[in-house]
Amino acid sequence: MNTESTDSLADASTAIIIDKKNDQKANLEEREISKLNQRWNWRDALFLLALVGLVVAMALHYTPNLTGEVAGEWWDPLLNMWTLSWDTTTLLHAPTHLWQAQILYPNNLSLSFSENLLGETILFAPFYLISHNPVLAYNITFYLTFLLCGINMYIMARHYTGKSFAAFVAALIYAFAPYRLGQIDHIHVIAGEWMPLAFLSLDLSLQQGRWRYWILFALFYLLQLLSSIYYGIFLSYALLAFVLIRYAKPFVTQLRFRKGAYLKDIVIRGVRPIIVLTIMCVFLGFLMAPYLTSLSQGFSRSLDQTAKYAATINDFGFAVPFNWLYGTNYFNGMALPIDSEHYLFLGLATMTLAIAGVILVFRQKQSSLRPYVWTGVLILLFAFGPMLHYSTPSGSPYSYAPSRFLSEAPLPAIPPNIPMPWIVAYFVLPGFAGLRVPARLIGLLLIMLALLSAYAIAWFQNRVGTRFIASNAITRKEKIQVTEQTPRRVGTRFIASHIFRRIAIQCLLILIPCAILLEAIPAYLPVTQVPTGNAIPAVYQWLTTHGDQQPIVEIPIASVDRNFVSMNEAWYDYYAIYHSHPIANGWSGYRPLLTFDMSMVLLNFPSRSSLSILKQYHFQYVVLHLQFYSPTIAKSILAQAESNPELRRVAVFGSDSVWQVI
């Protein structure tokens, strides 16, 4: 007898059995999901309206003057308003000049030195073009990101749990987490609205292979990348990890037993994703090319700088100072800043639900949710940056640096000081060298926490519902016995106990969203008053009508954060919305070496060397702000400028004056 043929028959039969089992398992899972994913009803509409109401209440309570104030300390919101206005105006009138932005002249591709916010521009542009008020348009965009985060997380959790209330809890966690409210200065960190749908659509694409799911995945992925380069890079690797964890084992199993037939199926099913993803990658190449060029020219972050902005274990115990329940303004006698990357408190209610969700996912053997658990673990490991530290050197959620222009000093080794995966990614994976803040991965981790919390709620709802149905059946059966064998009031007491238990559980479920919001609610939001229209300083109104697009420099210019700190240059960014002049100044995510060198020379304006560099780069005007100097220094600068034959004063507006370089 031929043993080879016997073995091959055995292998074939084994493969068939495994295929049948896999098909049966897949069919069971599909039936389970289809049962869970009931058609949306009035409850879904009610919960979504509740999200809208929460966001509207938040906007009206914390920033009632939507046309003249923005949430957060001034520097990043002002930069973001300029970026959104620049995107809107340039895409309409000169799209080829998008990356050659107005600030940080004469550097090339200056828009790539920070977030481009093109995704938010989709929301910002209609309101800006109608109102011509960048503050109003920014505020609407700002609050819409919270709403979209909630709605899109709701859709994701609704798909996986089938429960509207559980999805609402997930939406609250993702949209209003204490961490997200602590990032109000950074709209690109708040704007993680498309990530839940990217995960969901990719999972559906790989399961069903339909055109619409692949197209939706490409759309949501690109929208997220346009909204936040940070999240775009993080999301790319998180999706890759999710796919490997979710589908690697089934792929290997099928390949092992079906071999060529399975590869043929993969090729056939791969046509749609190849077409869609190729188009997406072409668009991605155009988008990322300026950033790659900037990286090649030295726009990168050192590991020491990355370590400074990495999460520490201790950070998860700190909420932002304006958190109503947990916020504190001082730690060990040190005043805590409002803006820090180390406020990573996630909420006790959220963590309790998420831990319960993890336990249930493994106990219930939920194959569709387990990959999210492991993906979340990987995200958390990367959030700790190059080395795992217990805390910052001071123990507080703040690492002091004398100047953002000085070289980063390496942090002292804080136990446990364990090397983390970020070190390998920094040298191997594209994009990591340009990222400064590993702690922002917590915004991605929130998706996993929200989804697992929703599953815990859904499981609890299912258990309560099942027990209630079972108890009703038992009650009906026993009711006959009770009426025949026992007094009537005993049976009534038995029924009442079940009703009371159900009401108590429902009340407990209602308290969960309240607890989540209570832990997230801010006592106040720091706001910045921002002038608009005719209320802006007169010197910028003059620049609007003079000099066309000739380059200008505003003095003082930030150099080493002495006297005039770099964050104050964000006001120069904002006022550039109202005129078309390229400016040498600018607050951005990266300070180019050329700008640093120019600022050092211009410290001594109007010296011969400062005028020489102004002529070298064809600057037409110098806008001098004497109010930022002491009276003695201001008088000295003014006297030197008036006596210099290479400068001519062309306009004066109080302490502001405009000087033409001759």
C-alpha cells in the first residue's frame, strides 16, 4: 500500500474538516454579529442628540464669546487659526503655493514644520468664508471635533456590541476623556475623530472584501492623516499591528492546508484593495513629500527630546489643573502649567470598565475584540517612549526647559529605566524620527478603552436581560404553585424582588455615564481673548493695504527666549491672517536653523549686521514694537533707527512703527 497517498488523503481530509470548522465558526460569528447589530432605532437618535447637547452646552458655558475668545493658552490656538486660514485662502486662490507658507520666511516648505490641518480645513472653510471671522470658524471647528469623536466612536461601538447604551458610554469616554480635555491647546490632538471608523472599515474590508468598505477605509484613513500627521503616523502602525494580530493566524492556517488554492483566492480577493490602496498611496505620497523633504533637511527629533515628552507611569495619576474633580495647581510646592503633555489621567470609571471588558473578552473568547486588546497593549508600550520611567525628574507632570531653542539635555535615569520598543522604531520605521511626543499615543489608546468599556456594559445588559426573561418564566411557572401552596403575599413579594433588582441595575447603568462625565468635567477652560476685524492693532490694518507681498520682519523676534519668549510670536502668526506679507517670524512646531541664526543677528537691530541680513533676503519693512522693551532700551533703539540712513520711518501707530529698509 502506498503510504504517501494515504498521508495525502489524510492531510486533505484534515484540511476539509478544518475548513468546515472554520466556515462554521465564521458563520456562527456572522450570525452573532448580525443579531447584535440590530437596526438603529429611536434610542440611537436620542443618544446622538444627547452628544450634540453636551457639546453645545460645553461651548456656551466655557467660551460664551465664540467670536472673540478661544479655549486654551494663546500660542497653539493662534498658530492653528493662522494655519486653517492659510489653507483655506491658498487652496482657493493659489493651491500650488500651499506648502510655501507665509511664516518663517525665507525657509522653504514652512507649512511642513508643523501640522497642516487640512482635515480640519474642511470644517473650518465654510464658516470662515461666510463670516470672515477666524475665531468663530475656529471655535466651531474645535467643538465639532469633540462631536465627531463621539459620533464616530458611537458607530464603532454600536457595530461591535449592538447596544445603543453601551455605544453611548464609549462615545462619552472617547469624546470627553480627561486626557482629551487636557489637550485643548492642540486641535490636532483633539481631532482623532476618524480613527474609530478607520479601524472599523478596515476590519469590515478584510472580512467581506466589498468595494464600499475598502473605499471607506481609504477615505477615513486619509481624513485622519489630513487632520493630524501625528495621529496619521500612529494610526498607520496601529492598523498594521491590528491586522497582523487579527488575521495572521487564520491566514497561516488556511495557507498551510489549502496552499495554492488559498493563494489563488487571496489574489482574486486582493484586486479591490490593491486598486483602492494604490490610489490612496499616490495621494499619500503627494501629501507626505514635503514632510519627507523637511526630514532630509534636518527636521527631526532627538531621542533625548522624545524622552522628555514620553509618558511615565506617574503621569497617569495627574489630571489637568482645571479638572473639576482631580485638578491641582501645585505639586511639591511647584506651580503646575496648564499646558503639558504629561496629564494622562484617564478616569477611574473608564479604567474600571475597560479592565472588566478585557477580562470578559478573554473569558467569552471574543475573537473580534481580542485583537483590540493586544493592539492597545502595544500602543501603551510605545507611549512610554525610548525608556520606561516611573516619573519625570521632578516627580511632577512637567519637565522644565530653559528655552526651546537650546539643545535638549538628556533626562537623568529614573527607575526602572527599561528600554522600550520606541528605540527600535526610531531607527527603523519611517516617520518616528520626526515625532516629538510619544505620550500622544494615549489619544489612540482611548479607542481601545472605549470599545472594551462598551463591551463590558453590553455584556452586563445582556446578562440582566437574560436573567430577567428567565426570572419571568420561572415566576410564571412558580406563580401557580405559589397561589396553590403558599399565601398570595409571598408570591407578590417574590415578583417585587425581581422588579426591584431590575430597577436597581438600571439605575446603576444610568450612573455610569454620569461618573464618566463627572471625572472629565473642567471647572473652567483657560481662554484667550483674540481681536478680530477692525479691533486688530492699527499697524496690521496698515500692512493690509501697503507693500503688497513684500517680506517683513517684526521686532522683537524670539531668539533664545530672553525678554521676548518664542510663544509670543504666535501673535505674529495670527495677525498675518489679515495681511499678505511673508514674515520672518513665526511660532511653529519646528524652528529652522536659518531662522535661529537670523534671530540672533536681529537681536542687535538696527546694527549694521542686522541691516545686512535684511537686505540679503530682500526684506521691505521692519515692524517695530517698542512696547515689548524697557523704556531705556526702547528709547535707544528708536534713536539708532532714526539716525540710520538705511532706514526710513513710513508709519507710526503709538508704540508700533513701520520702517522701510532702503
